[in-house]
Amino acid sequence: MLASWIKYELKNILGDKMTFMMIFYPFVLGGIGRYVIVNELAPLEAMQLVAIFMVLIVGFAYGAMAGFSLLDDRDDQVFASIQISPVPLNLYIWFKVGFTSLLSVVGGFFIIWLTGAFTLSLPDMLLVSVLATLQAPITAFLVNAFANNKVEGYVTMKATGFLLLFPIGGFFFLNAYEWLFAIAPQHWAAKALQHHMLEPHIAAGIVSMNLGFYQYIAAGFAYNLLVIALTFNFFRQKNNLG
């Protein structure tokens, strides 16, 4: 069954030009970033900011892709068919969202690794990538909670994308004001990377941040998992899935 689902998802992704391009765009962006950094065409600090935004965009974009995939299934009455089958509908939904989220993790990881903008270890790169990817299921569930068709889904996706402005705003604050922006799921991944950027200055006592790198990671996982649970339940209630 799992193999059939994977084959079905790959067929859907490869059969749609937009989703097909989305698989490769993180690698293209990472390659461009690497070229700019290696050839010193822009300051490293500026490229670090660009790399952070790229990683945040990946989680949101792949979440939108998962959201529209679920919308297609609802239009095609796939949910109704699964509900009368032995397969739990929750399992199917989480598989689709999880499959797309896995692609997002890979994309985010390669952006960080390929650009070389950060001197993070491979495990830390993976931690940040997974944390940033937790935006994907949140976006997917919100799109399907408020939208009944692709037009409404597009509007909902644009509204959800507004949350991407919060991590950018929070970047300008190292004091308690940063918590005003912490409602955004991606705030925590951005702050973890900002801490890594400022680590030499923090060690020298020039600047300080409210939490450490791993504290931002841990708090981010806790907060994002809570938001995922809430948005999933909201999605189920709005679609009368029991």
C-alpha cells in the first residue's frame, strides 16, 4: 500500500509542471547562492540573510503544494472513497503531507549546505531544515480548512504567506520585542540561524540574544508541533472528517 501511495504521489508531482519545477528550485537557488558567495559578488552577511529567507520560503511553498494536492483529492472525492475503505483517512492525509514535508526538508538542507553561507555542522543543518519545514503541514491544513476550491485555496495561501513577514520583522530585534513576532512558526528557525550568524559577537559580549541556538530549536519544535496539532484538528472540523 505504501509503495502504491508513493508511486501515486510521484506521478502527481512529476505530471504537473509547476510542482515538478518546485522540486528543483531549491537546488537552483542554492547553486546561485554558492556562486555568488564563492566569487564574492555580495557581502557574506547579505547572502546569509538571503539564504535564511530561501529556507523559510521552502517550507511555505511545499506546504502550499501539499495543500493544493489535498484540495485536488477533495474535488475528486478521494476522501469520500477512503472513508468507506479499510484505510484510515488520517493515515492517508498524514502520508501526503509527510511526503511533501520530506521533500521540503531535503530542499531546505541543500540550500543551507550548497550555499555555504553558514558553518553549521551537518546535524545542525538538518535540525534547522526540519524545523523550517514544520511550516509545511501548517500551511497545508490552513489552506484546506478555509478553502473549498483552488481559487479560495490561492487566496488562503496568500493570506497565510503573510506570516513570513514576522520572522523578517523579528530579525531586527534582539531584546524582548522579538516575542511579538514569535507567533509565526518560522520565527524560531530564523532566530536559530541569526544566533549562529551573531555567535562571534555574542561570544565577545558585544550583543546578546534571549535564547541560545539549541534553545531556539527546542522551543521552535515544541511550538510548531502544537500549532500543527491545532491546525490539523481545525482542518478536520471544518471538513467534517470526524
